[in-house]
Amino acid sequence: MGLAPLVLERGRAVRERTKDTWGLWRRSELNPESNVQFGEGGAGTFSDGKLWSQISDPRHLTRKVLTEFVKAGAPDEILWSSKPHIGTFRLVSMVEKMRAEIEALGGTIRFGARVTDLRVEAGRVRGVTLASGEQVDAEHVVLALGHSARDTFEMLHRRGVFMQAKPFSIGFRIEHPQGVIDRARFGPNAGHPRLGAADYRLVHHARNGRAVYSFCMCPGGTVVAATSEPGRVVTNGMSQYSRNERNANAGMVVNLDPEDYRQDRGASGPVSPLDGIAFQRFWESRAYELGGGEYRAPGQRLADFVQRRASTAFGDVMPSYQPGVTPTNLADPKRPSLPEFALDALREALPAFERQIEGFAMPDAVLTGVETRTSSPLRIARGRDRQSLNVAGLYPAGEGAGYAGGIMSAGVDGIETAEAVAAAMLGVERTAA
């Protein structure tokens, strides 16, 4: 379209970012500006690389995303596989190729360029301020923040950008031997190379009214440290393209509504959009303490968790999380790792899942805490023109703004947001990219 976008990325280029991420996993060294959450490629770079979504897609924009990925080096099979995935190592090289194309077409990408302020005059965006003090003038700003840009959310709230608290989920990561999942899902055909590693999707409606469900299931993968703030522990899952690690892992999470995390208990009116961040931080800090520091995570055998006793060691299933897992009691009544309603729902759900997957409730399955960043805890509201409801020229987009939940949905949302920007700048019709 002849537009030359400027991308401001607070983290580092993907190769340098990978080194920073491994610094946390191998040496317990966190770089708050370049990690699993921040840097080129976003949080999806260090994930299973799942490329399917349940969004409504009448324009087939998911096909556009897949085609661009193949062009950048993804395997052709993602164009026809029912559950396409790429894996972290391939995503790294793909991100580099996509960056090169953006730059060849006239775009500019600046790393280490954290936005610290938004300039608004008379209800319209006029530019941004960087951590260096540099002012960047702009009348069209896309907010593609990711769900962990908490300092940026706080700045936007101070600037009066309209946002709302929204539901999200919290829980643990659970690990089983991949062979157990393969046999339960594939029976005598388990291990056949055409089938690969089996996955699952589970939901249980607990007696206390909570829904417990599997999230971001990673066959043949590892549990990874995903914090972006010092003194806090966050878990997530990741798989390589081969999916040939010993363990399967998935989030086992419980749904939350804004009233569950309201900080001004007993008050009326809307929940503050920043309350979800405060809630996440509390439980992430608790996980850091229970793990014993150095970004070790707290963990427990499934049987011990269900029977409300502390774990002192792990059994046949060894946790994959690095920098390491400390056996403990995730449901200690004096220092619980999650709210009691979440622990009760999980304690009921885990044995119930045995009816769907034989071996799921095996005593030595490992729970690792905590999984808090399943989605953004707030939504930066926008209108049909995709602009902020009260700041013209500001375009909230993607997962951090509360409008996507994974690589594919974020990609589609990005395409449609780009079309809206082009329509505003050039007066062109919004048509398929």
C-alpha cells in the first residue's frame, strides 16, 4: 500500500532474545526487557507454535497467515494439516526472514525502544515517548503489546485510555509421560510415526461452579519459565517441531471473573482494569517464594496434591521446568499457591479426567506452579473502526489488547488492524490483504 511502518520493540532481535531467554532457563538470570514475553516475535516464539484457531474467519485470513509463514520457511504441511504447528526453533528463523521482508518493503524495526508515554491532545494521539526520552511523532499508533506489558498498561490507564477488566484463567502446568497420553489416545497404534505425539483437550465443571480445562497442551514438550518481572515465577509450555521430548504438558487452569480478583473488596461499580495485574503478581510472587528463590518453581505429585499432603520428592515423572522445581505443598492452607476455590476445583477435576484419558490421574504426574498468563487480564476497548473508544488514531490490537488468544488469531487481528490503519490514512476500502 506504500506505507512505511515504524515498529518499536522493547526487547531485542530474536537471536539475542533467545540468548537472554536461555539465560533465565540455565542460569536464573532474568533480563526484564528481553525474555519469553518481550522481544522480536512476541510470546508465541517460545511456544508450541500451534497454528489453528476457533475464530470465525469468513475471509479466510488464517490462510493468509499460513501462506506468509510458509514463505518465511515453515513446512508446507501447515497448509493442509488439521492441527498445524511449527515449534520454537523454526519460528526463530522465520521471524528473521519476516523482518527482512518488512525492511525490504520500506518498514523500520527498532529494538530496545520501550514506549514509556503516549502523547494525547484533544482526544487524539500525537505520538509516543521512549525510555531514552526521544519523542516520536505519529497520528496513527497500533498497540500490539502482548499480555505481559504491565508497565505499558499502567501508563495507558494513567493517560485515560479506556480499558476494562476481563475474565482470564489461572492454574498449574501438568506433566505426564508422553507414552501414557499416546496409549490412551491411540491405543495399539501408539508410537506410529504417522501419528506422532498425541494431544488432548479436557474440560470439567466442578461442583463449586468453576470450569477446569486444559490450556496450551504441548505434546512431547517442556514446561518453561515465562516470567518477565524480577522475583516472580510464571510457567508456560513449549514444544519443538519434532515433539519428541519425554513428557507431555498442558496448563490445567480455572476460570476467573473480574469480581474474583477485585482488589477493593466489598466495593461496587466496575472492577479496575489493573486489578487483574495485581492479582497475577500476588500469586506469581507466592510461587517464587514457594520455589525457594532463583526462579525455581513450586511443584507437587498429583497424588499428594489430591490428598492434601506435601511432596518431598518426585517419582517416575521428572519435571522439565528449568531453572528447577522444588517439591512442596501447593495447597498448604497457610501459604496456598492459588485461591482456595481454584485449588478445590483442580482437586476435583484431576481424578475426573481419568475417565477420559486412562493414566491421567497417575500418582507421579507432576503439577508445577503457577500458570497465570493464559490471556490478557484487561481489554483496551475499540470501536468498529478499530480505534480506541476515546483516543482517535490509537489502534489496540492482538492478545494484549484483549482481542486474540494465540498466534493465528493475533495474526488475523493484525491484518484487519493494518487494513483499518490504511483505510484511515489512505481512504482505501478494507479488503482482503
